[in-house]
Amino acid sequence: MWTTPKNARNRRRKTSDTVLRTPLLLTAFSFALLAIGCGDLLSLHPLYTGQDRVADPALEGSWEDADDVLTVTRRGIAYDVTMQSKSSPSEQQEYEMRLVDIGGVRIADVLPTGGVLGHMFVRVRVSTGELRIAFLDSEWLRRRIPHEEVRVAKGNTQAVLVDRTPTLRKQMKKYVAIPEAYGEELVFRRVATTTAP
């Protein structure tokens, strides 16, 4: 009698488990998206791995634009990021951020805190007192990268990357150096610190 090799059965079981888990994850993900306002392209999985130990002291501190103050604090190999509205200081959003270098481009993997699913990928550049960020999130990119469309509130859809980290990194490496892959670049200026006399 012919039998399937044990490793082939395990491979089939893993594939089957992944196929069954993905719809469940996407359903949970769609409910989580109702709670946050975020970019048009999110990922179920991170872009960073346990081997990524990228740090950039130039990112640390407070930054501002006309509407918000962004505070970046290093915590081990991660960063805590707080975005606070200038017009309503009680309104703030908190994130955990990890840095990775993909294809020579510094990318921040940003995850809202509080248990909400969804990694956002952002190109970050610091120069001459400015922090420039752009979400890896353009319509151009969504036409080229495999993703799922998840239904969210009021019949809207959310583009969600479902590939695991190794595949995701390979896909992103193809696009990170292409300007069309990004949304509009946002510019924050370093908040001037005052010293006591």
C-alpha cells in the first residue's frame, strides 16, 4: 500500500491550516480596522525579523508639523511613538515602531498599540532637522503587490497584505526604491528645546 511521506503530510497540513486560518485572521482584522484610522495598505505580518537590530538615534526626540507633535522614544530595539494633536492635546495615538533596512531604504514597521492588528510600513528619512515620512501605501503599489481586499465599515474595503515576513520582505525589496510606491511625503521639524537660564 502506498502512503504519503510524513513530511509531505505535514506540509499539506501546514498549507491547509494556513488556508483555513487566513479567512479567520482577515475577519478579525476587519473588525480591528473599524477601531483605527490608518493607511490604505496594512499587513498581518511584520516586515522585521528577530535578527533586525536597526537603530537610528537621529529619530529620537520630538517632531512637529502644523497639526501634530510626534514623539519618538527608544525602548530596546523598538521605539515608542506618540502622535498628539496640537488643537486637541487629549487626542493622541500610540504606536510601536521597529526599523528595517530593505534594499538600502530605511523602513519603519509601525504597529498601533492596544492590541489592534495591522502593520503599516513607512519610509523614514532624517536630515537637517527634518523627519520625512512616506507610507509604503500608494495605489500604484496596490496594483502590483498581492493583497486581499477586506470589507470594513460602511461597505468600504481595506487592502491587507497576508504573506508571511520572508515573502513580504522579498516583495517589498522590489518596490522600496521606486518613488511611485509611496504616498505623499509628510515633513516634521524637530521641536526646539529650550534651556533654563
